[in-house]
Amino acid sequence: MGSSKLHIYNDEINEIAAMAKVFAHPARVAILNYISRQEACICNDLVDEIGLAQPTISQHLKVINEAGLLKGSFEGKSICYCLNIERFNYFQKKLNSFFKQTKLNCC
């Protein structure tokens, strides 16, 4: 697959695509779901809960974190994760707006 040519799309389209990437993998959805039910958790909690290797969990957390959906604090050598509720709400509003604006005018 070649270059994605993100520059040919406007900022809003690129932002929605970046948001969709977070939810495009079942492991990331499971991670978000688990974190949302906890007051805070560390990566090893996720390894136990999700059933994937720690490096794999870390890669998924990186994608989620790059989207701004995580907050974290250091506890020793571990990062304690929780959801960034403000950013999560922003995602929800942005995606809802996109779906409402995209009219289904097909036959």
C-alpha cells in the first residue's frame, strides 16, 4: 500500500479518520472499555484482563494516548492510566456531528 496522502484531505476529515483509528481494533476498544470501568489501572492490569502480551498492550495504549484519550500518572515504574473524559466527550460530539451531517441519500 502506498502513501496515504493525508495532505489532500481537509483537517476535519483527517481528524475523524484519526479518531476512527482508535476504535478500529478490537483490542483498543476492549482497553478503553476496561479503563472506563476502573478508577485507574496499570499496563499489567490490562495484560491480565485483555490477554495480550505487554508490548502489544503498550502499542495499543500508544495509539489511544496519541489521540489524547488517556491521562496518566507515574507510580514507581508504572503508569497509572485513566480516561481523559473531556477528550472522550469531544470525540463523541465530533463523530455524532459527522454522522448527522452525512446524509444517506442513496437509493
